[in-house]
Amino acid sequence: MRRRGWSQERMAQELTNAGCPTHQSAISKIINLKPDGNRRTISVDEAIAMARVFGIPLEELPLPPESGEGRDLHDLTRTVTHEGRNASHQYAQYLLAWARLRHRLTSEDSRTAYEDFLTARKIDADTARHAIAFWLDASSWQHATTAYDTLHHLLQAMGTGHDLTPPAQDPRERSSTVPDLLRLRDLFTTRIPGAPARVVPDLIYRFADTLVRTAMLPAAVPVIDSYARGIPHPADDVVAEIDRRLQEIAEREPHDRNDYLESLAARIGLRHQGVQPQEPVLELAAGLGVTTEDYREAKKISERYRETGVR
């Protein structure tokens, strides 16, 4: 439950959905010690449902939590494989799972745990090492990312899917990364720190396509993986990388008005850092040395969150 970030209510619902009606109070009694130091006994039906919910053989259920690293990594490989075969709206989640897997396998202890896990299931050592090498292979990751980019452009052209005519907006506005970067900044500075650890994974999944689209996934994956395992993680490095990219956009030499407005949007985002200013627009524009018209147009860009068709 901790590794998945599940609450007691979520666990009870999962067991109920698996055919074993369970109340949250029953989960609490299983988890928490009684005054005599014992816990509530788990019935056979509950044990079968738990094994089904966690996707593990029944005989593995009593194993200590520290033996779960290999199982976790195996679950991630199955997630990548499963999501990769699914419909297009699962593609961002597929890449997010792959990024988590790669991040975990950079640890020697994790690679050893995964090799041990596969070996225990009659997989020979060479095959196990080959599997790990495949998940870590740079060209495999690049292929997956390229596939997502191709799919993203197709979905963008399709709009909502009901109308195949591309939106009649300026393509430079639609392709600006500033709104996505500011949206991610708000996620990692405000929404994640203010949310219970157990709900953060579901929150992050809703931003998976934005993380991939802005190429922020590698920087964010340590935070994502930690919360997915039920462990809070500081996001200072992610925020610093977002600010660095916004600063690059703010300082680059504009080639046309669209470039200028995008760089101004980045400056506005960095200046206000998610706080809604109370000063009149005239004063805000003067503080940046721009006209009120330019300020208003750039502010619209900074507040525009693109619709991608990926959910």
C-alpha cells in the first residue's frame, strides 16, 4: 500500500472490487497493532483478494516488504509493456512508467534485486541481464519518445477528435512551451507540497503528457518515482530546472513578434511565480518596461494551457 500510495479507503475499495467486500475499519485493524501486540487475522478470502489486487502469487504475500524491490521493478516492466500496447491516450503514462523503471535500474542494488527476482522465476542470468540492458538502452528510450512525439502531433492536428480540422489559432501560440512550464511550476511548488503523499501519484499522472512534451520528465522522475512508492521527495531541483528554461526563453533574442511575446510571457511568469499580482496592469507593464498592450498579450500566452487530445 505504501509503495502504491494507497489509503486504507482505497485498499478496502480494491479488495471489494476484487470480490471480497471489505470496510476501511478492517484494513485499519489489519495494519495497526492491538493492545496485546498482535494484528487482526487475515482470512483466506482476503489473502486471495490481496494477491489478486497486488498482482502477485499468493505464496509471495507473506514476504517481508524489503524483498519487494524486484517485484516492483517487474510490475513496472509489465506496466510499460501493457500501456505500450494500449490506445493512444495511454502513451504518456507508458513513457512515465518507462522513465521510472530506468531511474530505478540505475541503482546497482535495484538491478541486483531485479536479477534475483527473475532468477527465482527460472530466468537464466544472461537473459535477466539482457532484459535490464534493454530497459536502460538509450536508443530504446529514444525510440519510445519519438513514437510519442509523432502521436502527439497527430492528436494535435485532430483537435478534439470530433473535428479533423486543425484549430484556427496561430501555430506559434499553440507550440509555446511557456504555459506548460508554468503549469508544471505550479504543480511542483504548490499542488504537490500541499497534497497528501498518497494522492500525489494520481495528480502527477494527469500531468504526464505535459512532462513528456516539455522534456521535463528526466528531471522530474526522481520525485515521481519517490511519491509513487509512498515516500515524499523535495522538488527543488525540478523547480530550478523549470526556472532555468523559462530564463532561457526570457533572455533569447526574438526573431519576430511571436518570439517577443513568448519571451515576455516567460519574464512575467518568472516575476510573479504563480502569485496573482494586485497592481494595475499599467504599473505591471511599466515594471517590465513594456507597453500595456504587449503585457496583456503576453499574459494571455502565459495562461494558455494547450489541449493535446492526450488524457
